[in-house]
Amino acid sequence: MELRHLRYFIAAAEEQHFGRASDRLHVTRPAVSQIISDLEAEIGATLFVRSPQGVKLTAPGRTLLPKLQRVMDDLATAFALTRQVAEGKSGSLTLAYGSLTLLHPIFRAVIKHFSEAYPDVTLSLVEMLSSQQPRALADGTIQAGFMHFGPLPALADDALREGVLPLEQMTLRWYRIQTGKLGVMLPPEHRLATRPSLSLAELSSERFVVVPRSSSTPGYGPLFALCQKAGFEPNIVQRVNSIAAQINLVSVGMGIGLTVIGKEFRYPSSVTVVPLDGVNYQTSFVFAWAELCTDPIIERMLGVIKQWTESA
């Protein structure tokens, strides 16, 4: 039995005439008659009473018709939903973000815009460090993520807006939202908080709050290298797991922290962020997904991100 058997039966039953059914289906009348006969033979029941004036459903035919109509309606719904998913207008999308991403207004604008533009997409947001996101992409926990990276060869060219990033876990495709550099995060009442900029050497006597597993700000190795180049070794007094925790500890005077700055980043008023002079350290805020992923919903999200990034 083929789908056309069902379509021909429904058309003949609704039209109560093989000729009108053939016009509706754009086939010949003998083709309709033959398909109906084949269906009756396969089912083992007469579905129509034939007469020169037309056809009428038998009791088995009246039993079959509403059930097949529901089947065809379900198929039409399934096909429409499949087309929507193929166009990236329906389905689900799980995105990761970190606490640094929350400080960027484009993230908030993109999520709001996407939710309004594609209400049939179930959007799930997962808080996750950038360093953990590639593994989550590899195991399918997330489909894409907003990530922050420090200096990496694959991201070194400011002119490149998109590219490929080979990592230990997998290869990512990325779209750069913004580049940044390093600043120093201070309590607002700190003696250096009113300066327009600072050198790293001026921080030699300060206590540092560090995010060792951060992929954007300097962890132990990069921090020691930068400070040694400036003529001192950093006094690390607190180790935290996120930028949000770093902000909280700096705000209560536990120390200072190196962090990402850029024209769009907005830090809370509980801390002051001052640019660092003379430090060669470029950061990149990117939207990234698995290189081999061809999910249309990601393309839709990327389109929204590009719209907001290019208009910023």
C-alpha cells in the first residue's frame, strides 16, 4: 500500500465521484478506479457502491474515511513541522554562556530578538565556562556557545570576522562579535580607581584575585609571565571559578583582578575597570559551534548575531 492509495480513496469518498476525484488529483478516471480497486483488494473489503451517478461509501468505507483523514492531517502537520525545522524556524537550541558574556549588551539583545523572531524554537541557555564549552559541544550537551578567548593564533587577525579554531577536544567554527584587551578591576574606592589608565608595574604591590581556569583572562602561567615582564611576581590571594565571583571579591576589597575590556562591556557599579597600558594581550568574544554541525537553527541565530554586531 502506498500513500497515493490513501489520497485517492479520500478524494473519491469526499467527491462521491471518481471523475471529480480524478480532476481534483490531476489524473485520469481509470487511474482512480484502478487504485481504489487495488486498495479494496489489499484490505479485503468493498469500500464503494458504484453507480452511473457516482459512488457511495459502504459501511467499511465509512469506517475507514475519518481515520485516514486524521492520518493525512497528521502527515501534513509532520511535513510542515519538518519544513520549519529544515528552515531553522522550529525545533530547539541549547546555548552556553559565561558570566563575562552577561556583561555584554549584544548577548541580551540577541537572545531577546531571536526569541521574538522565532517563537517556535525552544531556546535553552546553560551557564558554562568558555573552557568547558568545546567538550560540551563534542558530547552534545550544547549546540553552540558564546565564548571568550585570550590570545590565540587562530584569532590573531582582527580583519577576520569568521574562521576555524582547532582545539584539543574538537574543531570549532567561530564568528567574532568583538575584540578586547586587558584592564584591571578595582574597588571604586581604590586609590588607583580614578586613573584613566594604568601600567602593570603600578600594580606590583597589589593583591590579585585570579580565575585560573579562565580562557579569556590570564591564568597562573600568563599572569606570571606578564607580571615578570613588568618586573614583579603577582601576590595571588584568592582563586575563583568565574568572572562573576572575581567581581564579587574585588568589590568587597579582597584584591584586584585582570579582566576583559571593550567598548560594549558593561561592568557593575560595584567595581571600576581601568585600561592597562603597554600590555600586548588581545581577547576575542565569539559565537562558536562544532565545525561539522549544519543545524539550520544555528544559522538563524548566527544571522541575528551578525545583524546586531554589524549595527553596533
